[in-house]
Amino acid sequence: MSKPILVLNCGSSSIKYQMIDTETEEVLAKGLVQRIATGTTGTVDHEVLSGETGEFHVDQDLPNHEVALATVFKLFDEHGPDLSATVAVAHRTVHGGEKFSAPVLIDEEVVNTMKDLSPLAPLHNPAGIEGINAARKLLTDVPHVGIFDTAFFADLPAEAHTYAIDTELAKKLQIRKYGFHGTSHQFVSGEAAKLLGRDDLKQIVCHLGNGASISAVDAGHAVETSMGLTPLAGLVMGTRSGDIDPGVVAYLSRELGWDAQRIDTELNKKSGMLGLTGHTDMRDVQEAADSGDERTKVGLDVYIHRLVFYIGAYATLMGGLDAITFTAGVGENSAEIREMACERLGLFGVELDKEANATRSKSPRVISTPNSKVKVCVIPTNEELAMARQALALISK
């Protein structure tokens, strides 16, 4: 029997969605809403992937998330699939703080707690709450489930999540490492365990996209991750600096008179590969580096240096390493980045099968040689499917 779940990912001006049949794990429909509450004409693109397939587009004013979702639901009514068959709605929520370590059924108490956590994710949680309120108002007869991006890392050991600052200050302001991309890391590490036929793996998951993070997962449990209180920490990203001396913040303030917002914008939106190379797309970075551009070559070296640094550190923390898995846009599609990283990991017995690495595929696969002491895998992430699975598990209890 079909058990469709509607998966919603609500941003401040956009909504991504999929309807997934959790019995077959088939995507029945998907879509994208853009330009919500921007003062410009909004767009909705709805694609039906089962039955009478088709693509449908709407241009109209979208002053808020409720109007946006109502427009989406009208497209479901007019073109399918049948929205009334939905058994639950799964909502991606960025920050669960220390309150949410697993999916939860959303009620007013949960929403109010999310509001309390909004200072930890001021750009993401309020938008998520708007989407939740709108969806609950429009779809009143099904359970709504909150899936928190930080949940997989909620049980990090204290030595991993604690910052070396005054403990009372940290407690008062909830300052600790939370980690992000948790749904992806949990899904991919689980798929790696299936692929390799082991549930006791000491593995490192490299989620490399415009946003990038890395995690150490020991027997299915996260023990470290690179992002921290915010998604700014860790690896070099498309426009985010990743790790940087905290003293740089005070230095920029003293020398240039920049306020906190100006510095925050610089580190989040003008740094990373953009600041280093002038590019955010790794394909453009690779092309420029291959053409001999010295600035880009240095930027690419910084990117790989930081990635390899984390892999070595995490292997040491776990006391061993069985597998390294690459995922997300860059991790799944850039054979060059995977090769550059693996070339520096010979110390751990990593041997890359260059032919397998160069072969493009959307399937989970091993790209290391049979003799490699550490398995190297490529596993496409699927956060929507992971959310649907988690929502179904919760409502089936």
C-alpha cells in the first residue's frame, strides 16, 4: 500500500519539496518555489513523476509561505499526485539546539521551542517555522514531523562539543558545537555500512558541496564533525571561510572599523573558494587551475589541505579508519578532488582505483583498489529520502 510523505524544506524566500512513496521509495513529485516575500513575482515549478507525468509552472505574487504552499497544493490538486493520500509531512529544520536529538511530532510546544532556538539560526529557523505553520494550517489531518539538521550530532562526546571558553557563559548562551548536514551524514554513513556489509565501521564522511562538512562516525554514531555553533566552521566552502583564527574578527574590527554584521558577511558570503579564487563552482576552479592560474592553484591546495587535515585528525580520534566516503555535489561529481585528497592519504594505506574513480555513476560504489587498507566510496546523498524514512519510522511507532 502506498504511503506518500511530503518532504518540505522551507527557506526564507524559497521552498523545495518532494512527495515520496515510502513503500517503494519512489519520488512521486517534486518542486521548487522561489522569490517568496521578495517584492517581485514569485515562481513555482511543479513536476509530476508518476502516473501522468508533466512539468507545470506558475508565476504569481507570493507574499508569504502560506500563499506559496497554497499555490503548491493547488498544483497537486490540479495535476497530481493526490495530496490527500499523504500520511505525513516531514519538515527540514536547521537547528534543534540541545532540545531535539531525534525527529519529533510537531505541536505548539515544539514550535515555541524552535522559536526560542532561533537566535542560534536566525536565517533558517524562522523560515522553517513559517513553513511549518503554513503547512499545518493547510494540511490539518496528517502528522507533521520535524527533522533537525543538528540531531545526528546531538550526542557528540563532551570533549568534542565543548568549546574552551567560560563554562557559565557557554551555558547561558548555549554555545557549543552543534554540527550541520546531519541528515546527510546519517544517511550516507548508513548507506556506506550497507555497501560494505559492516555496521562496525570507523568511517569518515566528506559532504562536499557549496557548503561542506566532514564527520567521524564510529559504528553508526557520530563522534566528531567540522561545523560548530554555526555552519561557518570547518572546511573551506564555496563562500564560507571555514576555520579561521578568531582573532581575525577583532583585528578586522580594529583596523577597518567593521561591525559584527560586516565581518559576518565577509566570512560567510565573500570568503572560501570565492575569496581564494574568484570562483564558487568547483568546475570553474578546476578549469582555472588546470590552465595555470596561480591564485586558483593555491586556493585549490588550501581546499585539499584542510580536507586532508580533518581526515587525518578524525582517523586518529577514532583510533583507526575503515572507510572514507565522498558525497554531495563536489564529493559525488569531482573525480579530481577525490584523487587529489586520496593521493595524500597513502599513510593510511589508501589506494585509489583511478579508473573506478573516473567513472561517472549515480549509484553507491567503491572507488579504491581491492588492496586498499581503507575503502574509499562515493555515495549520493538523499536528504529527502532520509527525512521520509525518519518520518515514517516515527509515525509508525
